[in-house]
Amino acid sequence: MSDTFSPQSLTASLAEADRLDGELKRGRLRERRFGYVVCGVGFLIPKGVPSEVVTTPTIHKLPWLTSCIRGFFNQRGNVVPVFDLSPLFRHERRKGVTPYLLAIDSGERGLALVIDELPFVLSCTPIERPDQLSLPDIVAGAVERTFTGAGRIWFEFDHLLLYRSAADAVVN
């Protein structure tokens, strides 16, 4: 895989993932998915949910937010909350390293996550849910499926459940 990111490579990767999805439906167990890393933990973008990497957005902060919500940014006229899960994982971001933002979904369903590196395509296999004690409660409650691939465990979570859990943490 190339070290540089381009929209053309992303489109090609999506086409390949769709083609391989058809193979999965014909009986193969492995799936091709987009994976991303947050605080050293692997996550998957849910199938059929649009996503994009956002570079250098202006993030607007509000004082009453929980520590895992960094603020909001404008995504083509939509106000999108920006989640930084590092406080939940008790993980300090390295100084001088610019994290990436991954915008998941769009419109009123959209949110953005601070991620450690660019997303990549990986082959993974669904597994029974392993012990999720290593995940913060807000994140663990939103996990829907678990996979293994590329030498690690990958969690697919419902981003709307994550948003609701974080909102409940602010209110309570």
C-alpha cells in the first residue's frame, strides 16, 4: 500500500471492497473493510456508512462538553461533533503529531473521530465478541461486531450509540 493518500486510491479501494463483498456472500468468511486506529485500538467503519478523512478543520470548542468531545466543525454546512476518545482511554497524544479526523456518516447523523493514522483496507474475519473490558464503557456499549485481521482485534461500533452515550455522560 502506498504511503500517500489520494481520492483515486480510495475509490479504487472501495470498488475492490465491493467486489470482495460479493465473494463473501458466496461463502467466503473474510471481509475487506476500512479499518482505523484510535489510541492503539482497531475500529472498523460500518458497511454502507460513508466516511472521509478531514484535514485541518477549524474546530469550535464549547465549555460544557464532556472531555471526549473536542468541539464541532462545519462539514459542508452541517455542524458535526468531533470526538477525541483519548481521555476515555487515558491516552496522551504525542506532541507535534497532527492527528487525522475521520468524518463518519453525514448530515444530522454525522460525527468525526480523532484517529491515529489514515484508514486502510484490511481483510478480516468476524469472531465472537471477546472480552471488552479494555474498552471504555461509552465505547464498549456501542460495539456491534468484532473481527480479527492484520494481527489485531477490530471493533465495529454504531456511531449514533457512541454519540448518545457521550451525550448522556454530559447530562448525568
